[in-house]
Amino acid sequence: MIVRYEVCVVYAGQWLAVNLSAASPSVPEDPANMNALERRASASLSSIFALRMLGLFLVLPVFALEARKYPGGDDPAMIGLAMGIYGLTQGILQIPFGIASDKFGRKPVIILGLLVFAIGSVWAGCADSLQSLLVGRALQGAGAVSAAVTAMLADLTRDVVRTKAMALVGASISLMFALSLVLSPWLAGWIGLSGLFFLTAVLALGGMAVVRWTVPDEPYNLGPSDRSGLAEVVRDSGLMRLNFGVFILHAVQLAMWVAIPAMLVQAGLDKLDHWQIYLPAVVASFVVMGAVFAMERRGFLRAAFLAAVAMIAVVQLALLWVASITPSLHALAALLFLFFCGFNALEATMPSLTSRVAPQASRGAAMGLYNTLQSLGFFAGGWLGGLGAKLYGTQGIFVSCTLLMVLWLVVAWPMVVPQPKNA
């Protein structure tokens, strides 16, 4: 009797649940929209990039001038080394930090990297000579957390929304770059170069607080048998094609900026007012990102990717023509807008694709290699830009950049975009 009663209760409960769900059907959530966890992860991890990059960008516009005031500052080669050694140490350590995040977890590695970055900033702020400043800059670069941060963002987002998440990171970096062009001269006049380094340390500590209390916890822990290494990443042709691309992209970016400031001055814009061109170009280019997301939803991510590469190649060719005549401010503004459209689209899609192509257990290693090639691209771009300007003038820079972008387009053409997983 008791059993028969319990069976009746179970069937009654099932009937009630079915009829209630039929009476008030729930509207299915669009899988292309971020859920609450993904929004929180994207915002918090983007803020870590923003805080760290703002500190770096604030220093760069005034570093070469302010460093001359230090003992030993009469050596241009040493000033250049002190400025660039950050990228060297960062490039060397991206892979170890990425692999460590696969083994020990993302959060501990990110906090450690930000702590090293903060220590390097304090060291540079306390420096009383150019040699000491160089050590501080090297320590700043040793806090190479980009791979671990992007790997964690990939861990916390689905494939279908990851490009949006990476676009938020790219947007935060671009905005910090534009903001630093406005704030840096004013802050340097108020607190000096050492004060900028101390401010950078405070921003790094703020990033550590965000990691500790705002970033969601990692969704899984890899066991020893699940860990993979760098060898699997290097053997993957899809990943290496993306690594080649990020190297070219940032080499071209830095090389063209060897010539762009002088062209703006030649067009009649004072160097203190260059932000009036950069900031609108960067902000307006974000509007185009909506088209990239729409193409991705419709399965045309490969087409959007290749179109962005081709757009930057065309921009370099147009800059070659502009450099052969008296530059027009309107023409330069339009070309920089198109450049940032292509650049921001690639900055969003490339790390997203890298995280999707990479095996989950090797994601940190894959992002480490990706960020290493990015840093080496900066180094190569500076060298290429300086060498091209010295041997062939401004036009030599844009000939080289055009050829590099065309080469990338050829290498990227066979790319295959993996099908997004909704898990």
C-alpha cells in the first residue's frame, strides 16, 4: 500500500512538472551571447591587461627624453637598450609562464607575474642611473603574464563567444594606448619619469587585487596525465600559421610607427596633438568589430580574417604612395582608421583561434608561444623600421611592410577555422 502511494506521488509530481513547464515555456538563451560568468571573466581579465598596459604606455612617449637626465643618459644606444629590454625579457619568459600556468594553475602564475612586474616598476622608480633603470625595465618584462591571462580567458569562455572576449581585451589595450598619449606628457611634467614608474607599480598591485577577488575561479584542474607540452604546439601547422601571422602583424605595426609621427608633423600637426588623430581612429574602428562578430556567427570568420590581412596590406601600399608626396592630414587619418579596423579585428580573432586550435591541456604553452612571437615581432619591427628608414627612407619602410603583409596573406590562405564548441 505504501509503495503504491509513493508511485502515485511520483507520477503526480512528474505530471505537474511537465504541465507547468508547458504552461510557462522558457525562452532559450542565444548561444552567441555571453553568460554572466563569461561577462565577468572578460571584464576582469581585460582590466588586468588595461592596468598593466596603461602603466607601460604612460612611460613610452617620454622615456627617451627623460632618460637623458640620468647619469649615463648621454649614450643613445644605452637608452634604446633600456627602452627595448622589456620586450626581450618578456619574449623569453612568455613560454615558461604559459607552461607553468598549465601545470600550476592560471591564477597563481598571473599573480606572481604581476608581482615581478610591480617589483621591476619600483626598482625603475628608485633608479639613480641609466644602468639601474635598465635592470628595472628588464624586471618589468620578466612579469610575462599575457599568455596565462589569455589562456585563462579561453578557459572561461565558450568558442562561440571567445572572439568577443578577446576583442574586449584588444579594445582595452588600444584605449590605454590612446589614453596614454594624452596623459603621459602631463603626468611626466608633474611627477617625472620615476613617478610614472611608481604609478605603474600601483596599477600592477591593482591588477593583483582583481585576480584575487574578481576573476572567476578556474573551471578545471589538469592532472599529471593530462598535461601536454610545447612539442605538440610546435608540430601543429595551424598554430604555427597563426604564430607567423602575429609576428608579422606586430612587426608591421612597430615599423610603420617609425614613419607615421614624422608624416603627421610634415602634414602640419604638432607632435603634442597627434592623439587627435590616434584617439578618434582607434575609437571609430571599434564600431567595425560588430561586423566581425556577425560574420563569425554566420560561419565567415575565415573570410573576415583574410579580409583584415588584405586591408592592412592595402593600407601599407597607400602609405607608400602618400609618403612619395606631401602628406595630407585627412588621408593619413583615413588610412590610420582603416589600419586600426584591420588591426583590432586581427587582435580579437587571432588569440581566439589560437585557443580553439590548441589542445586544452597545452593551451598555456600555445598562448606562451603566441605571445613570444608577438614580442619578437615588436623587436623585429623596430629593427626593420630603423634599417629601412636608414637605407631607403620612409618609402623603404612601407615597401617592406607591404611585402610582409602579402606574404602573410599567402601563408594564411589555407587556414581552416575549427568548428566552435558550445561547452
